[in-house]
Amino acid sequence: MPYAPSQVSFNAAFLSEIKEDNQRLQELLSETEIMFRRIPRHRYSVEQKRASVQRLLKLRDQLALHFALENAFGYLVDVIDIAPRLCNRAKAMIAEHDYLFLELCELIDDAEAALYDEGNAASVVNVARDYFRFLQKFYDHEAAENALLLDAFDSDLGVGD
């Protein structure tokens, strides 16, 4: 049986860049989660509010880089080429990038509003609650992307003997 080379290929520099980006993104997600868990539920200092805004801004920038790398190197688009049956799932994953990014931007707007409304502790509680919802959506998205890539590799390389 002749050897058929794999259609899926990755550039080593790209993989290194994605790995570094992903590590930094995971650090920021975790640091932000810890920050919101540690903020007391009843009273928020201006410094805590300002820190939450700054942390969310850093996270937004890192998320933008993360999605830009995924979109620029097109590995989800490659899935469409090698496994057309996964086309709809791949397109949905790509479209989710914009929705997740916009959701984080709205969260930043809410955190900034909480910063300038010093008397409203409920607004910070809402920002924290919404961050945890965003975090779960993001993790679900990443898990779905990983599952999609595994399905594509299974199609390309084959599984089982």
C-alpha cells in the first residue's frame, strides 16, 4: 500500500508561539479568577475596582492575540479542507471568537462603570459573576476546538488498526 502523506501540517515556530500565548492566557484567566474570588462581597475599594479593570484589559489584549494567532494561522480553516464533514463545526468555532471577545469587552465596560460608581457594590458582584460565566464559555469553546481538531486528525490520519 503506497504511503499517503498527512494533509495536516504545523509550523514549529507557530506551535511555539501558540504555546507561549496559551500559557500567558491561562495565567491571566487564572489570576483574574483568583482576584474575583478574593474580593469581598460587601465592600470594594477603588483600588480593587481599578485592579479589576486593569486585569480585564490585559486579559482582553491577550485574548485578542490568542484569537488572532488562531485565525491568522488558520488551523481551523485547515480542518474544513481536510475534513469537510466538520465544516459547520469549524465555522461555528471561528465565529465564536468574535462573540467571546465582545463579551469580554462588555465585561470591561461594566467593570469601568463599577469603578466610577463608587457606591454600588452590587455592580462589582455582577462583574465577578459575569466573569465566571465568561470563563466557563471560554473553556467550553476551547474544549470544543480541541475536540474538533482531534476529529480532523482522526479523519486525516485514521484511528484504530
